[in-house]
Amino acid sequence: MKKTVFFVASEMSPFIKTGGLGDVVGSLPKSLVRNGIDVKVIIPLYSKIDYNRFGIQRIMHGNCVNMGNCQEFFSVHYSKYVSGVDTYFIEFQKYFDRNGVYDDFYTRQGYYDNAFRFSFFCRAALQTIKDLNIRPAVIHLHDWQTGLIPYYIKYENDPFFKDTKTLLTIHNLPYQGRFDSNVVPYAKIGWDVFAPWAFEDYGCINFLKGGIRFADKLNTVSPNYAREILTPEFGAGLDWLLNERKADLSGILNGIDTELWDPKKDLIIPEKYSVKSIESGKNENKRHLVQSVGLNSVDKPVIAMCVRLSEQKGIKMLAECIEPVLNTMQTQFVIMGQGEKWANEYFSSLPQKYPGQIAVDIGFKSEKEHMMCAGADFSLMPSIYEPCGLTQMVSQVYGALPIARSTGGLEDTVLNYNEYYGVGTGFKFNDVSARALYNTIGWANATYYDRPEHIDRMRQMSMQKDYSWDKSSEDYKRLYQQIAGELNA
């Protein structure tokens, strides 16, 4: 009989997504199911989830979980919209009937009770598994929102979970779920573990820290990031703890959903194309992109950037050098994203100052992201740190060569341009500085004009890269079997 792996996460594409976490939880289970693993997923039922579109139905009502100082009653809903993956939703309007996921959609302020919301979610997820009467071999947890579950499994000695192991995936280490300690009684965290070796963090509770301490195995979303977070520079204050758990830490590269991202089949872009038809396909899609966003020329290179406008993504570096680039180089930008207030205001002011040279869309439109990947010559990712990154993988599959900093998953997935041999899949730099970014944009720009045959060769190389989940799902399967034994027994 097959053993079951339960994913517990705060978001899952296509139901609800704020970033890469949602993409991973939406894609990886499908690949694991194809690989013969019985995978089920539990997420909150946020009010923003389209109940009818995804065929969601209530299957249980009046479920009860004992929090530290009260009982909370909730319902469980179900969908099989994601092919082959049983997905369960925890309905609890007190915490999840809101206009955002982690913060208010309008003010961008984090919800004041996030500690209570996700400590409830951790307990409710375990209760749901019990109510379904499915004993999991592995509970695969994602980020701080699920960080209490390894502690509950280890310390509460529930016979239902006596053979259950936990794997915690760290998608972005600086986001740790650090809150006031007033949640401790509600979350039913013992004061004996509210200590610096476990949950306590300078008087606060740190959900991720506790998860790292108590999970059976840990992994990050790229091999290079797994190495980086062991250093003070990237360890976000937890490098000492991660070094203690080093033997249980690994890095498995994220993949992309090749059902969604494939220029040969993409129904959104004006012209589908493959490696064999890349020149005509890119030219037609570039022409459409240039016209639709109001740029000047199809002959000048187009640099696309589709990211969260936050410091992590190198936005300050770009802000310091983008006007010098526009004033000195024959190039064009298309930027889409939303984030810090100053960045929204600054970048949205540039099209008026440099008409026809730059187009900026504050917000996010999935269809436009496809258009940008298909129509751009380059994809810009100057991240300060990047646990994995999906944009650089998608853009390579579409023949848009990354301009990226050598960090985390960007280092793992982008092969730097070699001018002598004319090969590579992108242009990389090391220093966290506006000058380094300016010079690398200049390097890519000069290659576009002076060595077009190299650009053609690099596009062909990048489009032949395999970033599907197939290899990564094999790696996860091996990791599950390390901690829980054969899953198909």
C-alpha cells in the first residue's frame, strides 16, 4: 500500500498565490504524483479563492481543534482541480475571510494577528489529517507559516502521528514569522521550548526557528542557497542553528510548470515558437510587445523585469543606474511589479521622463508576464539574494537571456556568457553595486549589437535547458525515502 505525503502550505497556485511559494506548491505535487507518490495538500480557504471556478466542495463541518486557551471550530473543503492532487481547504472565517493573504491588500500592512492565524492553521491542518484518517509517512511543510507542526509532532506524542516524519522547506530565510510572545498560550507552545535554543528570539517567538529546530529534515530551493544560508551574510541570524542541523540540510532546485510555461504551446503569446523557429518567433513577439507597451523600436534590445519591487530584488541598485543606462545606451526596458512605495513611485515616473524608452506597469498581470518573456531579449534579475528564482528559468525557456547577480539559484541556473566561445545562457555579475549592474547591462547590450551570432547561440542553448520538475521530484522522492522508507511499499 502506498504511503501518503501531505503538503501543508499557506498558498498554492492556481487557487491563491503571492509569489514563488504558491508556484512550487502548485507544481511539485503534480510531478510527484506522476512519479508514483500519493500526495495531498492542505491550505487555508481564503475568501479570495474562487470557490466555483475550482469546483471546491465542503466535505466536513464542525471540526474542532483545541488551542491553548479555547476551542476553534472549522470546516474542511475539497477540490481535485489540480490534476491528480487531492487538495483540502480549511475554512475559518475569523482568520481567512480577508482581502489579502498575509497583509491588507490596500494598505500592505501585515495582519496584526498573523501569529494567531497560522498557529491555528498548523493545529487545524494536523486535526484535518486525523479527521480524514490518513496516516502520513511525511508531512512536507513550507516556510514559517507551518513552522509549529514539527514541534507538535515531536512533543505531543499523538499516537496517530507516531510514524510520521517532517520535512521543512525554506523558501526564503529572512521571512521567519517573528511575533510577540503573547501567542504562546494560544498556540500551545510549552514555555520550556520558548528558549533561545528553540522558539525564543530576543523575547519574541520565531516560527521558522522552531521549525528548523524540530523538523526531521530541512531543505532549501536550490543547492547554492543551501550553502549560502550557513554563512552570516545570508543566514539571517539563524546560520548558527542551520550549521547545527547541517547534516539534515540539503538543497533541491525548484522547477517550473512546463504545462504553463512552454513557448511551443503557449496560447497567450501572439506566435508560438521552438528552438528551430526562434528567430521568427522572437521577432514577432517582440514586435507585438514593443507596440503594446509603447516602446520606440523593434531594432533595439528590450530588457524585461518582472519582480516584486523590494530591496531583495536589487531595486535600489537598479534605481541608481537605470537613468544612466537610458541616457548612454541604445536599449529599452519593460518593468512590471509592485512593492515598496518609493519604488512604485520612482519607476512609474520614468516613462514620462523617457518616453518610448521604458514602459512600467505597477501591479501584476499573468498574461503580460508571458508576453514579456516571449518578446524580450533580456530578463533582468539583479537580486541581493535569491533562494531559487523562477523568472530566470522561465525567461531562458523563452529565449530571453538573464542579466543576473551570481547568488543562490541564479548561480545554479544561469551559465555565464563566455565571449571566446560565444556560449552561455546569460550575463552575470558579483558585486552588489549599481556600477556592476550598469556594466553588466552594457556587456549584454554590446553583445546584442556587436556579436549577434553569439546571442543566437545563447538563445538556442537557453531554450534547450530542462527546468521541469522531473529531476527535482526524483530528488524529493529520495529525500522522503531517506526519512520514511519506501513510499510505494
